[in-house]
Amino acid sequence: MPEPSPSTATTASSTDPAKLDVLKQAIYEAMRENGEEDRLYSQYDLLDLDIIPDRDAQLLLKTVQSLTNDKLLVVVSVSGGLAWRYRSREEAKKYTQCTTDEQRLVYGLIDEAGGDGIWTKTIMGRLGMNDAVMKTALKQLQTKGLIAPFKNVEHPNKKMYIKASMRPSERATGGPWFTDQMLDEAFIEDLQRVVFDFVKRESTHTPKSEGRTAVPKKGVINGNSSGSSSRKRAAGEISTDDAAATNGTVASSVRVAAVLPYPAGYTAYPTVRDIARFISQSGITTETILGEEDVQKLVDVLIYDGLVEPVRVGGRNGFRVSRTAQQSSDTWAGRGGQDDDTGIERGAPTPYTNGYTEAPCGRCPVFDLCEEGGPVSASNCQYFQQWLGLE
């Protein structure tokens, strides 16, 4: 702060308590009206409020110090010097419940730690306090309902404390992916399926000519015979002999539903915002709010698994499913059990395979032991029999 002039110092020292209280109230209310609780005010910001007469720096210092002593202001060190932010009257009043210096010091550090909480050993190290004294202060503060222990997912084995009135930060709790400080794997897997189904639905289309192949009606002759394009056959015209076996696909078989990619130039691929809006409107997560950053994490997992790929369209990132032609038209979410023919979970995306991973040797659990004359060899391999369908 600039050095005050002699006249200014005389004015500051002669300030009566009543006038100081008026200035304190005016400064505090102005800070509340001009910003949120986390806004930082420098010395010049406070002088620009036009409350301190003649921009008296010494009088400002005296006013701010009194507010700090009342716990209504918090001093913050910044690169340019000192700054202040205001504290609500409700939170400031809690300091009056601290009846000892040890309680005030411990509570001050816990308050300063915010939503991340603070480790007990950090408290001891910063205050240079004896372990027994610190534990006594913590117990007293916890009894008064001012602090509470909690588990930090980043440090599950450390004993952490946080203000009882404060909600732990997402960094401490793990965000929406943790329940009771445990990773909710089932919740994550369900959401991944929902996201995959939505991306597949919005980035592919199904051909219109799906369904059964058209076949002639029973007992109807089609063609140009007997001058009629089609007529009902008499009972004597219908052969009772068994039909010869055919090698082709039966005409009446049901075609497998397929999904097709959109052509080049398609611009309506879903974005992270579209996915987040869909999840919010669908009511899937009734007790958990997912932001776009949370949805991006789900999409990233699907990208790493090779199920979804990003598409740059018109200056934005959209997403589409990978290997579209190999995907099922069924939904993945809410399905259970395996398909009897493929052995893959119903509605699940088709896994990427190649010749090496399809052959039994590619994923053989005893590959390193396989050699002629050894305990396992190609000549007596039981997996080859299964793979070739000989068992």
C-alpha cells in the first residue's frame, strides 16, 4: 500500500468506533452487491467503491483489518500483493463457536481447504501442533457440528476433514461416477450402453426394404401358362412327392435387419451436447446430473474401445459408430443374455476381430507351452477340434 500522508494518518487514528462501524458495513455490503463470494478485491477495487473518504488508504486498511478480525473478510495472497473476498455472515458466525485458539486455528485451515478437505497430518504440519492437542480440537469441533470427516477418492487411506456445511468437490468425491466413495461400475456400463445406442440411432439408418422376401401364395401358378397369369391349381395338379432338397437359402427366411452409414457430406451427427440433452430429457439419471464434461468422458471410453469414432463436421465434433455394417439394429441398453448363434450379448456391438484373434492359437492360454513333443502341441490340441467343429 502507498505511504499515507501525515494528515491522512492523523485522520485514520482519530476515527471514532461509530464511524468505523459505518464504513465496515458499507464496504461489506458493497462487496456483496458487486460480486460473488469467490470474487477477489484488490486495494484499488475497494477504493473504487467510493466509500472511503478522500480514497484514504490508511483508513481503508483499518476498516479491512477490522472486517478480517470479525471473520467477514478472508485475506488471499495473489501475485500483485494481497486481495480480499467476503465471507457470509452465517459462516463468520461459526467462528464465534470456537472457544479456544486451537479450535479457531484448526477450523480456519479446514475452512480454507474448501470442498477438497484437508488431511490431519497437513493440519499438524502447518500449525506445528501436538497430535493430542489437534485431536482434541477436532473432536470438539465435530461435536459442535462445525466439521465432519469424509473420504477422498484420491486419498482413500487418509483421514480427511471438511466443513460440515460444505459439499465435497467433484475432485474429492469422484463426481457422478462414485457412490459412497466407491466406483459405480454398473452405473457407468449402463450409461455407456445408452450413449452407444443413441449414437448408433442418430448416425445410421435402416434400409426401407426390410422384412420377409416375397414368395408366391400356396397353390398358385404364376406365369403365362394356359392363358392365365395366375390360377388356382386343382388338387390333381399338385404333386404329392417330396420336394428335392435345395442348397440355397429358403425364400421365406427372414432377412437380418441391418444398419447402414450415412453418405459423405452428412452433417447431423450427434455432438456431446446432443447426447447430454438426450440423457437429461430421458430421465435415465434421476438423482445424478451429468454435465457435458461427464458425457465426454463416457464418449471417450467408447472411442478407446473402438465402438465410436469422432467426425469433424462444420467446425464441431460429431460422433458415429464404428464398423456400421457389422452392427445390430437392436438396442444394447436394457438387454440381457447371450445370442444362441453368436454367443455375443444381445444388442451388443460386434467386437472387432481378425484372422489371428479368431484362430484358437491367437488367444490360447497355453501358447508358450505349445510345441511338438511338449505337453501341448498342434497334433493333440483340443481347441482345434472345437474350432473346426469336430466335437
